[in-house]
Amino acid sequence: MARDRVSDHCGPCTRRLISHEAQPQTDAFWEAGSIRIALQARHFGSFFAAYRQEHRPRVSQATLGVWLDLTQAQVSRLEAPGARPPADLHKLERWARALHVPRSMLWFSVSDTPEESAEPAGEVSLDDVQRRQFFKTAGVGVTAIGASLLGSTPGAASGPAKPRSTDAEIVRHMTETFRQLDNRFGGGHSRGTTSITSYLTSSVTPMLNGTGRTVTARNELLAAAAELHQVAGWSAYDVGNAAEGQRHLREALKLSQDAGDDALAAEMLAAMSHHAAFNRSRDTAVDMALAARRTAKRSGLVALQAEAAVLEAHGQALKGNTAACFAALGEAERAFERFVPGSGPTWLSYFDSAYLSAKFAHTFRDLGQPAKAEQFARRSLSMSDGYDRGRLFNTALLSSILADQGHVDEACAEAAKALRMSENVRSIRGGAYLADVGRRLAPYRTDHRVRSVYAQMSAVGVPTPA
């Protein structure tokens, strides 16, 4: 059965029954959070999913395919979570014109005269398109390449039809887009928090209020909504709106519990502990971490157990409880030894040795042991791509630890790196990390290197000691 089949009619009959062209939409339609975020991410696959969901009445993949001269299978592949964004400008221009996308929302130009796409009308895989673009760029004729290299890739073969996308899958697809933007550009990117809240209100809440789902489908949707509230909470927290961040995380925790998802619930409790530690609410940081540890143990995910344990350790360090701190660090290390990379859910993909090293560095720094903290801070910089904000944080962390040890030259060099990174990351939290570096450099404020760093901080609005 076709993945997005919504009619009992055959394909040709369905095409005769529906409109063959997309109609222009209102300004309010294009202001929808999911639409704007997908286009800001420059991913037409995500945009197709958002367009279909926001359209009234809702549009099927088959209908969208008719409007764009694509098959339903092609639309499905383009929309699939994790799919690479299409890069063929001829196609992007044709699709943008067909859907009447405002030019101000596009990152490429749309000519006034439609151009015929060089693609044949038949179904062509994305791998085929990218292969031809490679040959064109390299200046090599297709016939000069061995025939075995031109065969269809396993991913391009047409297999059994997949089931129709569920509401939970759509929400998770949008959540991943929001999450990637947040991790890379910070919570202040293009009204990030406002966009997420708008999508929650306009799309996700009506789904949650709907009826007729099986228990399994209902729980999947609850968990997906929890993930989105979590991203909203982190985004709000990142722009200094602690109250809104807490509200989203509490809602995420409730949704996780309603879904019976211990792993997600533990993740929300861990986030609450992190927020509390950042705000120096020591007791709350420990209490939330202990609750996260209990819930993580029920989930069976060792990554969560390690994360919750190191968060408890940080809270204990802030309280000055050295023995309890070391005990929790030992638990975190033992849990991490059992961790298999890539074994957790998608929303836990950030967890790795670099992430845990940053937590250890924070803990040792706040214990007053900067030499040990430095080792872990350096290790934390071996992080994956796509976490630009995290790299800014960890670079500032290393700078602060070097300043605590009186290594002024290197502390200033790392601070300068972090300041350059801040040009592309809109994050109040990032500013707080940089301001902390400034405070730790205060004993050396007469040093010309420190004065230079202070001047750079002032230029980007980071407060410096008097």
C-alpha cells in the first residue's frame, strides 16, 4: 500500500480528482513557524512537510507530487527525517515558483521566466542527480567512468512501500530542524523561541487534542511533543528567559511521564539540574540530578545514567561536598565505560566523551581543582560538527580554567577564539560564559593582553570588570 495513500482511487484517477496547481497562500500562512524555520534551514524536504501540514485542507504527498511533477515516492524521500537537502537550483526554482514561495524567504534567486528543468519526467533518484552534478563539476564525461560506478545505489532501489508518516514523525522532523538551528546558531537565531512556540500552538497542540489514535500512537505523539518542548526550553534558557525555559521543561516532563517514557523523563530532569547549576541553585541542582538518576536507571540507558551522575557531581561541587562529588564522578565514569556510541535515541545523539568531559571540567573547576579541570576542558573540544554553540561554551570554559591558573597568555588566546565564535552564535548564555572569563582575568587587568580581550568583549556587548 502506498505510503501516503488517502484515497481508494488509483493513482491516475486521483490525479484527475485533485487540483493540478497549488494556489497562492496568505501572508499568515508564510509566517507559520514551521514554514519559516524549514526555509531558514535551507531544506526543501522539511519545507514540503511543513507546507503540507500547514495547508488547509491538509495536502497529501501524492497531491503535492502532482503540483511539483514528482511522484509520491520522491516527495516521501525528500521529506524523510535525515534526508539530505536537495541542492539542484533548477529544481528548487521550479518548486518555489509552483508553490508561490515569497522570494524574500528564499536563499536563491527565482527568475521571472520559468526554465525547463533538465531532469527527465520519469523518477530520478537524488543519488543520480548528485552523481551527475559531480561529473559536471569535475569536467569528466559520464562515459569516461566505469559502468559499475553508474549503477543504482542500494538506497535508490524501489523497495516495499513504507507506511504513511504519522503525526509523531512529522513533529520529530520539525523538532530536529529546530534542534539543529539551536545547537548551531543559538537560541536567539531568527526569533527561534517564538518560532517553536508558534509551531507548538498552531500545530502540535491541536494534534494532542485530537482523538481516535491507538494507545501506541498517542504515546508516540506525547513523546514527540515532549522533545519539542525540551528544545523550546533550551532555546528560551539560551536567550535568558529562565521562566519560559522552566515552563517548557515542566511540560516536557509531564508529557514524557504521560507517555510512559522513562528515558525522556530522565532527560528532562537532567536538563532541570543543568539549569539550576547554571543559576547557582545548588540544592535544586542536586535534587533534580538525583531524580534523573533514579529515572535513568529505570530506563536502562547508560548514557543517561552517566549524564545524571555527573550532573549530581557538579551540584555537589557547587555545595562544596567533595566526597559526594567524587562518588558521583565515579558512578558517571563507570556508566560511561558501558556506553556504546550510537546506541541511544536520536535526541541523545549529543552525548559522547567530549560532552561528558565538559561536565567533568565544570565540576573540577568548581571544586577548585583547575589543573584537573584543564585536562577535561581540552578533551571537550574534540566535539562533533554542528555544535557551534557548545564549542563556544567549551572554549570559554577552557579560557576560564587557564585564567584561574594564571596562564594569562593562553587564557587570552582562547578567550579571543571564543569571542570570534560568538559572532555567529546568538546566545545570552554564551555571553555569560565570556563575562565569567572576564571576571577570572580581573587580577591581571593591567596586562596589555587582558586589556585587549576586554576591548573585544566591550565591542560585542560583553560586560567587563571595572
